[in-house]
Amino acid sequence: MRIITGEYRGRKLETPFGNDVRPTTDKVKEAVFNLLMHDTWDAVVVDLFAGTGNLGLEALSRGARRCYFCDHSRESLKLVKTNINRCGAEEKSIVLAGDYSKCLDRIKEKVQIFLLDPPYQEGLYADCLQKIDALDLLDKSGIIVAEHGVRDEVPAQIGALLKVKERKYGRIKVSIYRHVSFVEATEEEEQ
């Protein structure tokens, strides 16, 4: 596993032993960041189920201003910190320990990009989106990228968060959410 492009390009990341953490493949990561191409620069990013920190570090490598790496697993947090150090990204990184709900409660600024990659088939997507919406954390022009299994059910809309795109990559799907006000403003501009 490595950083694909940007400031940390080519840096190899520490990978987990066993099957407790399922890092995003390079193919899916490349597709995600192609979707985010113009959104990462100077963005505040949250890698909510960080695992290895793979996605958040890719965002930092591509110009994000800051990334919150959140996870409840001690092993994952250790991996994240190791990988942050490998990339020299300590000054742009904030590591939060705890479940996703507690971590979201601790974020006190608007977020431009949320990267959601929870354990598949645990039904956490709706809860995550609901919490993000309730705390009003997503910047009005922000984006949420949810990686999930093709059989996982993800909501079309929760509160002010609307699914605007879905892409399939083998057994993985990526769903993109935007704030309803952003979608409506974009539609008005196109008319």
C-alpha cells in the first residue's frame, strides 16, 4: 500500500496483520480521488474509520490543509500514527481515539471532505450520516465519500445530505453525498 500522488507520492504505508483492517485498494482509492480531484486542495478532511490512514494521507498528499484521523482500535491508531510519521504529516494531522460518534463530537470546525469506510455490513452508514447532519459539520459545498460493499444498504438521503452519485468497482461501491443546498444551487446555475 502506498501514496499514489502528490507531496508524499510513492511513500509505502505500514499495513495491518490479519483481517481486522481492510485497507482501501489502490484501484478504489484512485477512483475516489478522481472524483475528489478539485475538492482536496486546502480542505479540512475527516478519515472517520481511518484503519491505516491510507485515505486521509492521500488527501493530505494532494493538498488538504488538515486531516482528522478517527478510529476506536488501538492497533489501527498505532498504524495511523506510524504512517503519519512515514509521510512527515504530523503538523497537518489530528488523531482522535474513540468510536465515530465520539470523534465527530470532538470536531469543532466545518469539514470539506468526509471519508467514510466503516466495517462493511454493520449498518453504520445511516448513523454516521445522521450524526454528521445533526452536528452540521459538512461545509455547504462539502462532500462525503462512503465506501461500502455492493450489498450494503446506504440511504438516498438523510436530513440535508443527499446521495448524488454511486460508482461500482467490483465488489465495492462508492456513494457520494452532498448538502441539499449545494445540489439545489448547482441545479439553478445549470438552468
